[in-house]
Amino acid sequence: MIGELVKGLDYLTWAVPAAGPIRSAFRPTDPATMSNSEPSPYPDPGNTEAPARCRTGMSARGEGLPWDPSAQSLHDVFTFAAKTHSKAQCQGTRELLRFVDMGQPAPGKEFGKTTWRTYRQVQKRVLAFGAGLRCIGNNPQPPHVGDVDTLTGPISLVIFEDTCAEWITAALGAWSQSMVVMTIYGTLGPDAVAQAFMEGQGTTLLCNRKNVAGVIAARDTMPSLRHIIYTDEGVEKKDRLRPLEIDDTHGIEIIRFEDLLKRGQSAVSEFPPVPPKKESVAIIMYTSGTTGNPKGVVIKHGQTVACMRSVTPLVLHGLPANFTHISYLPLAHIFELIVHLGCLSTGARIGFADPKSLTVTLSKPHGALEEFKPHIFIGVPKIYDVIMKGALAKIAAESPTKRSLINAAFESKAKAIENGRFTPIFDRLVFSKFKALFGGRISLCVSGGGPLSGDVQRWIRTAFGCRIIQGYGLTETNAGSTIQLVDDLRTGVVGPPIPGVEIKLRSCLDAKGEPEILDRHGKPYLSKDTRAANGKRVIGRGEVLIRGPCVTSGYYKLPEKTKEAFKPDGWFYSGDVGQFLADGSLQLIDRVKNLVKLRGGEYIALENMELVYGSSPFIDAVNGGIMCYGDGGLDRPVAMVQVNKDNLINWAKSANVQYATYEELIRKPEANKAVMDSLRKCWKVGKLSPLEQLCAVVLLNDPWTPENKCLTATNKLSRHGIEARHEELLEKLKAFGRDPSMPMSIPTTSTSFSRAKL
């Protein structure tokens, strides 16, 4: 009743001209008028359907880039930014005072003041670091011409560190001297570092002081290692100036980051910048290893600059001058690196954080979002999913009156956004509190790194009153392929090709003309298709191929892998299946490579299943979520589930289920049935095929993490790692998939199986 009353008042308040249409933030736009792509003008002899099935990005919207159009390299871009915005704040770092117990499984962090450096100050550190690398024996590397297979080492700088100011300073410093940087996720461990050194013959490593001893211990696998530069990132104040206690460095020079800067500062005149060319290799970026061992992607300066030139105006042109970006995703991930460099190129303020210190939950006196108050926030789908589920759990704990008001607010605002109007009263009573969670100034959220659920995208847009768009790209394309336009309110769309990029849809047929993959109606994906699986009009379906100046050069020292994905005519084969909508926007619908064939010969799409089932409130995305499994020996798929502990306990209270410990609770058949019933609802809502309905699940209380090899460094599922960790358990679970009529048995471990009624 209260909610309905406030709805009426809210609408009346908006209807006043001074507070209504004039102030509207979300004006609905006809998708047909938003097209930022057109049929490709470039003939392709191998594709007679190119005019209809191949599209290229049109010119960028918004104002031009605020940097020198003649820039060839990342060094050129930053040099221009430092000159243009010399007095503007550039890098903000919070001082870590100490670790504290905040009643959570992980320790919290207490921070002191935030220190900001200007662009001019950062540039001085960049040039000093580059000169410091020269002082210890590293030399500029000439531009690389020819196939990527002919690229040889030694690689000057290998970065094995989490996101921090020192990371990007070191990279820019190396580029100022035309040196190649090799990046490794900070969570991958010594094995990945050893692989990088064996392949690149690296001489210098940048890492955290906490990892120095481990690297020294593994020195035999890195015979080319000569220098270790360490940072004090994430180290308590009392420990930062303590000398490292290592008995024997075995001839490897160990240098504190600030000490190398001091060396370089006195040698800048001796070693002035050696600007790279567009053909110069900038980065060898190792992927996160989702489908096996990490692969090093060779990225040249010109390729990254081309991507930034296309994407930056599309995404950032509506933000205020010197806007704030919060950098917390791994800089070793191409998504964060491209956004980070794009922000630097425009003179933005960049505050550094880690994912666990974003909010007040594990951060004192407040979280990084409140400290930096960003205007733009980027995240992978899992981050947004966790934000939504965490907020929904808190809403569920409110009184019935408050829940009624909040639910009415969400319903009213969602409709208001669709109709291009504000909700003044609800914004003040309800949504101002949500927006404060992001610091109060957020105006744009960008999602990348995987498909974002439509429900999550709508919820974030409603709760925080900001645009949220999706982009699509891979490490192999510099993260740049398509980007949803900021005035596009649709969900499930990754937008048109960025300017200068071509997207072509290849019919998913093998060399014999047999389908490689089928949709849920059993039909192959063909570039001549005019209807989607749901009957809506499309302009072709098929594997997404990408061509353009942002496409990278191939995989480092993996010639066969390079030939598989990078074709001589410039097309990169992504392995993703997409369809063009009527306006030329791309929609991702499947994966060519992440399909499995069941015993009956039918295919199921595991990633899409996990996306659909992951919307269940019983799925704990923080601890890994859900992994669906199927193979040629199973009639039906099964799944392993990381259960949301709080939601399961709340369910037990409401269902009057008695238990002594949480371990006992997840073994109870009633708990398993509740989870399975929830997953069945997701299956229906998500319109999965009958063969994609799970026949059995096992509930786990053993979080998946990058450290136990069950998640990649970007927190994606590592199927091989999960299968290895739960090998015995998976074999028991697969028995139900082989024989869905088999009676259930409950194991005595801290896990439990549940069966669907078939």
C-alpha cells in the first residue's frame, strides 16, 4: 500500500516540468536509428555473402581524441597526456597501515591517507624507471617485422604483480626505452613465471616482495633471470622498509622499486627515451589459461593505439574532464589495461584498489569506492552478479514495509527508464543509498570478459541510475571488437563493430559440410540465416571472425596455435557464435569450442547453462558458482554447485529444517531438493533445451579459487582444475548422468547429491 502511494507521488513530482522531461536521463532510442555499423565495403573473394554478413564499424561518435593523432605508440600517447595535463592528478594510492580482523574469512585492511601524483610527477617516474632498466643492462629492442614466429628474446621486463601504480609505471617506463613487456597474472604462481622466462629468456622480473623468496627458490627453471625488482604493494606500513631476509640470492640482483627509480633519475640524461615505432612489440600478454596452459599473445604498439583510437571516444566522451576511474581488475588482463591506458590518454584520475577493499566490508575507515568516487566503473559479469546478489540478500532481511517500498521503487524506476523519465522521490528515498555504494558519482558501468545476464544488467541500471553497457573482445583483439552504444538500453547486446573493425559470421560447418554445432532447435548456425532461434529477424548467424588494425600478431612461440586462429587474410577466428541484429549490432549466442556431445549425439552448451543456472540465489558466485558437466558417456548433464551459505541457512530457518552444523545442512536431502528446485526454475525461465536440464547436482563447501587452480586468474572456471580437485566426487556424480533412473545415495563427506525428477 505504501509502495503504491509513493509510486503515484513520484510520478506527479516528475510531471512538473522543472523536474520532469527536461531532466530526463534515460531517453529511449529506437535501435534502428542507432546503428554504428554498415555492410563491409571491402570485397572478400572467399565470402560471396560478404555484403550481407560482414559488417564494419563506422566513424566514432562524439568528439575526437584529446591526443596527438600522429601517435604511433603507447609512449607517444602518454607523453602527450603528461604534457597536456601536467598538473592534473594522475595516480592515487591509499596507504595500507595494517591488516585487521573484520569478522570475515579474509583479513580486512586499514588505510591511511591517499597520496596523489600529478601527470608530470608520474612521467618523471616513468622516464626514471626506463633509464633504470638501461642502468642494469637492458637495451631497446628494434621493431619486429615478419611473422610472429621469428620474434626472439630476450624480453626485457616480465611483470608478475597485482594491479598497482608501480605496475603501469614500470610498463610505461619499459616502453619509453622500446623494450618489450611480458605480463603474467599475479595469481598464477611460479610455474607461470617459469614458463614466461623459458619462452622469453627474460632478464628482469617485477614482482611483489612477498613473492621474491618463491622466485629465488625456483631459479633453476629461470636461468636467464638476472634482476628482481620488488614492490611493497599490499605490505603493512611497519614492514615496508624492512630489508628482505634471503640467505642466498644465487647471483640474482634484488632491487627495491624506489631504489631503481633513484638509479634511473641520475641517468635520465645518459639514457633519454627511445620511442618505439608502431611495429614495435609492446606486450606479450599471457592469457588466464581458461582452456589449458596460458598462451602469450604478441601485441604491437600500433595495434593497441588503433584500438584505443576507436574505443575511447565511444565510451569516454560523455564523462567530465579529469573524471575518475578506479583500477582494481588485473592490469595483466587486456580489458583493464586498455581502459586504463584510455583513461590516461584523456587526463583522467586513476585510483588504485584491490577487489576486496572496494567496499567497507573489508576496508577501514571506508572502501575504495567511497574514497575515490569514480565516474566510470568497469567489471566482469561476476562482479556485477555479486553486487546484485549481495544487495538482494540485504533487501530480503529488511522489514515487510521497507521491502514493499524498495520493490515498488525498482518496479517504478525500471518502467521510468524505459519511458525516458526520472523517479525523483524514489531516487531520494531509495536509490541514493544504492548510488552511494559506488561513491555517489557513477555515471557509466562497462562489462566485459564474458556475457552479462540481462537481469543483472537491468538491475544495475535501475539500482545505480547509470548506463551499463557491454563490450566484446579478446586478448587476441586488444579487447576491441564491438561496444554497445551508451544510448542503447537493450540487454544481451554487445553492440556494433568499433570503427575500423570488420566482423564476419562464418557458417558453422566443417570441411565436409557437416554442422559443427546446433542451436536449441537442432539447426546449424549459417551465415545466410534470417531468423534467430526465437524467431526474431537477424542478418546471419555463425562463428564470429574479426579483422582490423587492433587484431594482434599471434601466439608467442606457438606457431600451430597461431595458424589455427590467425588466418593469412587477416581474420581472427574467435570460437564465439553470434548473430547480427537488424541494426547491425552483434549478439553472442553460443560457443563453437565449449560444447559437449552427450551419449545420444546431442550437443549442449556448458557456458550458457552456467550463465542461466548461475542466476539462482543458491549459487555462490564469490566462491566459484556452478560448473556444469557432460560428456559422450552421459545421457544428461550434471553439475557441481558452490552453495550460497547465507541463503541456504535462511531457507533452512523458513523451512524449519533442523541441523547441528552447516556441514550437516548441506548433506540433507531437503537442502538438495531446495537447490534443485531453484535450478529447475532457472532452466524454465532461461528456456534451455530438455537435454540441458540437470539430472543431478552435488553441493560443495570447498571454495574454488585461483590458488587451488579451480579458477583462472580472472576468476573464470578452470574445468581441468575443478575436475582434478574433485576427481573422485565427479566420478560418483557422473554415474547419475549415465543412468538417470539410478536411485540416489547421500555420501558421508561434506557434499551432497540431488536428483531431478525426470
